[in-house]
Amino acid sequence: MSPTAPLPSPQADRAEVTDVPRHERRRSGRDRRLRWLVPVVGFVVTVLLVRAFVAAPFSIPSGSMEPTLQIGDRILVSRLGSSQDLRRGDVIVFDASKAFNLDEGTPSLLQRVSDAVASLVGQGSDTDYVKRVVGLPGDHVRCCAEDGRLVVNGVPVDEPYLYPGDKPSATTFDVTLPPGRVWVMGDHRSESADSRSQLGAPGGGMVPEEDIIGQVWVRYWPPGRIGTLSQVPLSAIPRNGQ
């Protein structure tokens, strides 16, 4: 009978583990970190690219677009179209910095990072406004007709989206939009700071087309209000001079 081979001691096992070179242990730990870091970075980059070129999420912070959009609604804004695709009645998100003379200075690096992180969950900048396009470049828009309606290119318009009880406008105005500018108004006219609020200021409240972030595509929150926004008949009005 052959002698029984001795069992390895625990000390021997520990020695084998501790004999792994230190640089190999560091490399192993680095590889483990990279395994979860790479997909996280990839996800963030993908989200930023989609937001920049396809669709961006936004949340509604005020009641200026009620009843169409309510406080807390979350929307996706399409960035696939161009300003040439805009129609009267479209709801858009735009950077109001220039149009509404919102001089907030140059944001700090910390603020830019904070804004980028907030954008991932749909929290836009304080200068991102959501309004409805009422006038396109070249349009003549005035308030109001004898019956109180807005007049676009000589045609009184019906606005079925207005907040119940609101007038089309308590402020009178008469503007002709130059090339590359649009006129925007909120659906809750008595609670909306829109193009009317900048009458007499530089730019007159007319929004440059290059400041338009995109057109509201769909409401995705809350669940009971999921869906696209209904179309309105303002686009059928002929352009000024046509």
C-alpha cells in the first residue's frame, strides 16, 4: 500500500494568493472597473447624442401652456425637422435668451455641468421656453379683430386651445415678422410671458429661428395624458402677400 499524500496546508494556499505580483493585482482591479465604466460612459454619450440630434426631453414648470400642457407634464421635443417645416399652431421649445432679453451672463463650468446632468432627465435650462407659434416669417399678426380674435394676414383665427375664459390677448399689438423670426404665445394667455411681453424691447419678442430647439412631438408623462398634441387649423392661413 502506498503512503497517503499529505494535504496542502492553508498557509500554502495563502502564500499562493499573496505571491501574485502587485502590478497584476492592480491591473485586475482596473479591468473590473472598466467593465462597468465603459457601458455607463457609452450610455451617457448615446443619450447626449440622441438629445442633440434626434429628440430631447423637457418638463413643464409653469401653467403658461394650460390646458394643452400642464405643470409636471413631460414632453419629447423632435430635433429632426428644420425651421422650414414649422407651421402656425405648432408648439415649440426655444432658447429665450435673446428673444426675451434674458441676460444671465456666462454660465460657470459647474453650472454647465449641472445643466448637462439635468438635461438627461428632462430638466431644461431656465431660459428654455415652450410656446405656440402664431406667426411665421413674413406674417402680419395683430390683436384684435372687432370680435376679439387674433388676425393673421387679414384672417381672424379661431384658437380652440385657449385656456377657458381667457381672451386671445388683453394686450393690443400689430407686428409684421421679418425673415427668420416667429411670433409665439402661450395658450394660457393671462398667465403667459411670451412675445407680447417684449413689445418695445430690443427684438420685439420675435424669436429667431436659430434659437428654436425643436417642435413638441409627444407627451410621455403622466400616463393618463400620453399622446401627441392635436393639430390646429392655423396653418391653412395664406402667407402674407399671397
